[in-house]
Amino acid sequence: MKRIFSWIAAASALLVLFWICGLLMESKEASQWPRTQGTVISSSLTIDHLPSFLNWKKDPWRMYGTRVVYQYYVAFTPYVSDRVAIHDSNTLFVKTALGIMNKYRWHREVTVYYNPAAPRQAYLEPWNLGDLFGIVLTAVLLVGICLVICRDTF
């Protein structure tokens, strides 16, 4: 049983690491895409509530995010997107989400990085991978669990 659990933990950690590597490669590629000017159409704060059974205080946790919608033109064709970064992530801190929302206020001019092969795919901050700390920490914990459980077999 220990061996099966350790293989599952190791495989999960590897999948997370491969996913992060994919994000890094996509970020590097998107940072080199052509740029055009765009205009923010709307910017709003989003609030997601985690189920109360996950919180021992019975007060649902809140995850804050932003929704920024912008319009841009490529070869006189209008496009609309809402992707700020490659990995848009929510945060527990309202101040962080409000900072992004204030950065991209309504009617503000923005630089848009668009995919020349598929102009509908666009980002405002392709280098920004969001908050990957929790994901990396999970991968490290899975590897640690694997090593602790199977220390006799390695």
C-alpha cells in the first residue's frame, strides 16, 4: 500500500512540475508576440466563496480576482479578450485584486500581446504567471510525502 501511495504522490508531483514548465514555455513564447494598443472596456472585482465545510470557523473564505475586458485591433479587425495573464489566479487578499483592477481601469489604453497565428488569443501581461506558490508548495509536499513513506525502499 505504501508503494502505491508513493507512486501516486510522485506522479502527481511530476504532473504539476510538467504543467509549470508548460506555463513557463508559453509565457516566454507569448512575451515575444506582436503588440498592439487596446482599450479596457470593463474592469471588475470577482469574489468566489469556498465552501464553509473547508473553513473551521464556518465563515466562508473568499477568493478575490479581477475581470478585465479589453478591445484591440489586428489588421483592422476588432477583437475582445479578458485574459490578463497566462495563469489568471485568484488571491485571498482583496488588496492584490484591487491593485490589478485599478491598474486596468475603464477606458485606459493598454498594450496587448496577441498570437499572430490566432489573434483572438491575447494577454496584457504574458510574463505574469500569477500566484504559483501554492502549486509549487503542493508539488514539494507530495515529493516529501513520497520520500517519508518510502524511505525504506529508496
